Amino acid sequence: MVDGLYKRTVSLVEEKKHLIEALAHALLEKEVLNVEDIAEVLGERPFVSDGMRNIDKYRLGFLEESSPSSESSSPAEGEGDGGDGGDGGEGGVETDAPATPTMAATQAPVR
């Protein structure tokens, strides 16, 4: 089984070598690629997933934060995390910037 999967992997790498090289060049150019950059290099995904992807959840978080109704649903001053980073402990840094979701917060745990 492992031998067969190894051969399949080598075959895919050889078949997609031009895409791997294009991705490597893009990474050398920019160092960090976003979803749009990857789609530009590799093309659109050949399939569509039924559920929301992590990137969709991440973007949705930004949309909810920027919508006018989200201000009324946010905790009042002195409630919630109080701008201290969300841990509820002392010594947090206060900031006027809205909290943004991190990739770790939007990803399912790895099992």
C-alpha cells in the first residue's frame, strides 16, 4: 500500500511540476501568498466544498465586525474581554482597535 501511494505521489509531483515551480517563484517573490495569489498561480479549485472553508469563516468574521449592527451586539465597556486580549486577566494592553479573528481561532483542532 505504501509503495503504491509513494508512486502516486511521485507521479503527481512530476505531472504538476510546472505548477510547483510557479508556486515556488511566487513565494520567492512575495514570501507570503494569500488565497487570491494561490488561485492566480494554480487556478481555481477543481471542486467546491459543501461547507464553509476556514478562509470563508475568517472573512465572515471581518464582515461581521465591519457591519453597523455588530456594534450593538458587542459587549458594553467593562464587559466581555475589556480589550485585554480576551483572557480576562490583569496586565492586558488596552487598545481601541477591534479584535480580529486569528487563523487559530477559526480552524478546527487537529486530531
